[in-house]
Amino acid sequence: MVKDRYDIVVIGAGPAGSVAARYAAENGASVLMLERDREPGIPVRCAEGVSHNGIAPFIDIDKRWIASQIDVAKLTSPNGESAFMHNNGLGYVLERRIFDTALCALAAKHGARLITKADALDLIKENDKITGVKYRYMGETREVKCDIVIAADGTESRVGRWAGINTTVALRDIDTCVQYTLAGLDLKKDTCEFYFGNEVSPGGYIWIFPKSDSTANVGIGIAGHLSHEKGPKEYLDEFVAERFPNATITYTMYGGVPTAATLKEIVRDNIMLVGDAARQVNPITGGGVVQGMIAGSIAGKVAAEAVNQGQFDAKFLKKYRKEWDKTLGNTQKVMHSMKEKFLFMTDERFNNLVSYCKKIPSDKFSLKVLFTEAVKGDPKLMLDVAKSFVVSKIKLK
Amino acid sequence: MKVIHELCDICGTCVAVCPVDAITVSEFNVEIDNDICTNCLNCLKVCPAKAIVEGE
Ligand SMILES: Cc1cc2nc3c(=O)[nH]c(=O)nc-3n(C[C@H](O)[C@H](O)[C@H](O)COP(=O)(O)OP(=O)(O)OC[C@H]3O[C@@H](n4cnc5c(N)ncnc54)[C@H](O)[C@@H]3O)c2cc1C
Ligand code: SF4
Ligand code: SF4
């Protein structure tokens, strides 16, 4: 039976929401998750690339949700030169449909409850104080009361708006994306590929993330303000026609990635925002799965602490903000300034950058080397980059 | 603004850039409330499926 009151209601059962629910429940709170779709993880709106070190703290690695292991990253510049990166740590291409469900199962194991096909419609407020959530379930409008709402509703981030928080993303800080899953390819299963250039993917990149040696997620994200008549689909179709003329498309998906810095406000009295909803994505790579899980774990623990102490005001919940900034938020801010340098580079700079990286032995070539070279000539940013690579040793538990 | 439902993938990208929260989403549908919309065209520019057009 679903009760009509929980300590915490989490809206959205993506990685951020389910990890928040798990940590809140594990630390003693009663938790209900509401998910609009019929199943967590679908429709998949993701290239499904993650690092081993990013997900391992949260869930035991399970073959069921790993499509392939990635050891090599290949970066290709506008003039077609490529540099290979070998020592960036082990990565995976996931099956998010199974992965997201596994995270929900883990939350359930720790006592959290999930309802699918439950679409949150609004926050319930009494004298301006958030006291619950109104949602639609199978055509019926229901209410659930709670002390804390965790908004994990992804890119849309409407729940935060209902609480009065401005979650709108600027056009240059949204990547507009199209992805195909292609079959009938001939690929190296351990190599993910990235293609850059203002004619290839303005303000973003094209990716090839293999799911097997004959299938891959092939997609594109371009900066919102650079999408005109020629949108992401036109760019991607050109690329696919040239690179994979005989491929079959088994899945077509559209999506948007907020590549901003974290929102100014991610807590208010009785509410916390996590994951894409809080704009916690890596602004350069667009990766948000691990970022959302890290934010979710911090938010879930702070929310449980709030429940234990009976303190639900923004002042208390700000602990989450502080901890997030220390863990990843400050690094994300640096990445956001770096994005301007990196993804909005001229083609000539890109060509030079890849030429330079090509000369570095592939086992010495890392993201740090790449970014440091990319921001050369900007001493302040160089220092920030160096610092961010020192701080990003993530503390958990 | 108007959503062409045959093209819309319900991806939520338009919602993220709407400054006035004029766009609502459900499992199977996306709608724009033209009483709230200010015609800023943000949604039209970022829609990856080109599913948004001007007009009511
Ligand atoms: C094309 C593309 C490629 C990407 N590739 C990668 C990648 O390779 N690696 C990576 O790490 N990240 C990638 N990302 C980003 C990643 O997908 C997101 O950052 C991640 O899914 C965010 O997790 P989340 O839990 O915050 O939100 P989501 O996973 O979006 O989950 C939000 C959930 O909330 C639900 N919801 C929304 N509103 C309501 C409501 N009102 N009521 C109930 N439920 C609601 C939604 O149905 C959804 O299930 C990519 C994104 C895109 C678009
Ligand atoms: S951005 Fe386009 S495809 Fe995505 S929900 Fe909005 S109208 Fe639909
Ligand atoms: S035109 Fe602007 S205000 Fe109107 S729905 Fe689109 S984004 Fe919102």
C-alpha cells in the first residue's frame, strides 16, 4: 500500500533520484519515488558512457547492464587528424534501461518505495510552505504529504520552478542532441570516438560509443545558440552518411543536456534539487550520470539527517550545497569557464591542439594534458584547471 | 507557439530553456500555453526534432 505521508518524496527515478532515495532510506527516512514513465530508464536519452571509478562506489558492477568496456578514447580534429588517449581509466557503455532499474531496485532494498506512471503535477503548499506533492496516477489525481521534496526531474526541471527557483538554462548552455543506435558496423569495441569542429558539430561534438563490435550509440550535441536551420540532425546525418553509409538505425532519440554551472539555488525550505534538474552535468563532456549519483548520495544523506533532527529549512539543507561544491561543484564551475575555450574554439586551434596531443605518447596523454593545452595563454584558467584536477579526488561515504 | 505532435519526442529540451514555464510535459504529450508564452523563440531554436513552429 502506498501511504499518504512519507518523510521524503523524490520526483524522478533517474540515477540522481534513485541514489538520493537509496541514501535517504538507508539513513532512516521513509521515502517515496514518483516516476512519470512506465519504467525507470526508458526511453533512454543518453550515450551511456561512464567511468568505472564513477559508478563503482554506488553499485556492484554487473554484466547485465554493461554493453562494453572502454579503454581508449580517440579524438579527431576538423582536419581529420586523430589523437589516442589510453590512460584515462576504465570506462563502460551501459545499458541504461537495465542500469536505472537496478539503481531503483537498490533503493527499494534499502526501504524506498517507487511508483511508476506517477506524474507529479504540482507542489502542495500551506501558507507558502511546501508540504507535499500532487500527482496523477493512472488517470487519478492523488496527494502525498512529506517534509522534504527531492526534485530529480531531469533536464525539464519544472519542480524547482514550482518552488520559485529559476531553473531556466541559457541557449548557449544547452546542448541540443540527436542520437542513433546503429547496427551493421565494424568497430573496435574498446574505443570511444569524439569528433570536433565547427562544420562537424558547432559548440559540441559527435560521439561513437560502441555497444558491441557491430553496434554503437552515434550521436551529436550542438550548442543551443548555434542551432539554426541546420540543426543537430542535419549534422549527424551528414556524418553518418559518410562514415557508416550502410548502417541500419535501430533507435532514434532526441534530447537536451544542460551544460551550465550548478544553479545558484539548489535548496529552499523543504526542497532540494539534484542531477540534471540542478544542472550538475559536466559542462564539457555533457556527462551527468555519475554527477547525478554523487549529488544524489549527498542530498539523500543530508535529507535523512534533516528528518532525524526535524529541521527542514534551507539553512539546514544548505549542507548539501556545501558538500556538493566541495566534491564536484567547484570543479564544474571551472569546467564551465573552460567550455567556452574548448568547445567554442576555431577549427585551426582544434587542429593544432590535436597535432600537439598526437605527439604525446598515448599512455601519457590524459584529459589534464588536453585541457591544460587547450587553455594555454590564459594563466588564470590554467591555474584553475590544474587545481580542479587536484581536487577532483572524490570523497564518498 | 505550437508543438507538432507527430515530430515531438517528448525530450524536454524546450522546457529547460523556456523562461516563463509555458511548456508542460506528460508521459505522452507536450503542450505550450500560449497565454503564458512570450514568443521568445528559445524553444523553437533548441528543439532537436524541429517539432515547434510559430502560431497557435
Ligand atoms: C543525447 C544524450 C547523451 C548523453 N550521454 C551521456 C553519457 O554518455 N554519459 C553520461 O554520464 N551522461 C550522458 N548524458 C546525460 C545523462 O543522460 C543525464 O545527465 C542523466 O540521465 C541525469 O540523471 P537524472 O537522474 O538527473 O535525470 P534523468 O535521468 O533525466 O531522470 C529524470 C526522471 O524524472 C522523470 N520525471 C520528470 N518529470 C517528472 C514528473 N513531473 N513526475 C514524475 N517523474 C518525472 C523522468 O521521466 C525521468 O525518468 C546524455 C544526455 C543526452 C540527452
Ligand atoms: S524539444 Fe522538441 S522534441 Fe523535445 S519535447 Fe520539446 S517539442 Fe518535443
Ligand atoms: S517561445 Fe519562449 S516563452 Fe514561448 S514557449 Fe517557447 S520558450 Fe517559452
